[in-house]
Amino acid sequence: MDPALAAQISEAVAEKMLQYRRDESGWKICREGNGVSVSWRPSVEFPGNLYRGEGIVNGTPEQVWDCVKPLAGTLRGQWDENVSSLEIIESITDTQCVSRTTTPSAVMKLISPRDFVDLVLVKTYEDGTISSNATSVEHLLCPPKPGYVRGFNHPCGCFCGPLPGEPNKTSLVTFFQTDLSGYLPQGVVDSFFPRSMAGFYANLQKAVKKFYG
């Protein structure tokens, strides 16, 4: 992928992530519990919803980031039940790559396995927050594959940041706006994401404890 184009796309996504994080208007809470809140509002990118998850995870930002970073060969594939595999299609810089993620079937197989090809940018901010910023792209080395429905991630990602005065706790804010593609009833999609995101936080907490004690 052309590095200049990749940089342009990624920086635009990172800017959108910051806007989503700063803009408190219009969010409606759809799931709360165990210290995790999931809310949504209509996406401006596609005819679906933008979901926001917020929670505090026990563990340092470095430990939590180590578990959540969406890169091949990392811990993410070992604990995230929504990730079957992660592979790097192209490394562009040391903080930017094109990745392919596969997901298993879900909701009693109503949602069949998906795959996503994303341009991912990792950014570190002055306060120590680390963010992943991703959006789906087409890549010549990764055409659609048999057995998977090609989904599409509109700008999405997470912010993994320190909590003032709490060195062993991490604030994690996640954003998803995913077009699962295929012929899925809207009700199935609308119920899947809040439940899946709440599960993500619960499984992440277990993973940090398992890997870092």
C-alpha cells in the first residue's frame, strides 16, 4: 500500500477517534455492569451504529495494551473470543500495518465467520495514552477468501490510558462501528455488539490477571 496514502487515511481515522472520545453528545447507554458501560449513537459513516465501551481494567497501561493490541503474534488471539486469527498482510512502518483478522461464528451460528482487512495505526499521546486506530481497506494481497464473509470496519479503535493516582489501573475506551455484511437481521446485529463488548472487557481483565498476575 502506498505509504503516503496509508498515512493520510490513518491520520484521518486517528482524528475521528479523538472526536468520538471528546464528543459526549447523543450517546445512549445500552448495557452497564461490572464497571463497564456500553453506549451507542447512530454512525455518520454507514447506516448502522457507533458503539462506545468504557471501563477500568486492573493492570498498568503497558500490560493492558500488551493484551489488546491488534497485531499478529501478540496476546490478543489467545484470549479474545471474537478473534480466531490475526495476521499482518503488510508492515508499512513500525507503527502502521495492514492486518487481516478472522472472527468465529457467533449468536448460535446466526453470524457466520467473518474476516476484516484493516489499516491499523498505533499512536502514543503525551499523557501516556496508547491508541489503536483502524479502518477497513482493500489490499491486493488479501482478496476475499472462501468460508468467510468479508466485513467492513468503519473508523474504530481504542484508547488505553493511565488513571491519575492509580498506577496499576487503566482506563480503556473502545469504539466499534462494524458492517458485518451478509444478510443479517438488524435485531441480531444490535444485540450482538453490546453483549460482545461487555464480554471483551470481562475477558480482558481475566487475561491481564493470567499473563501478569
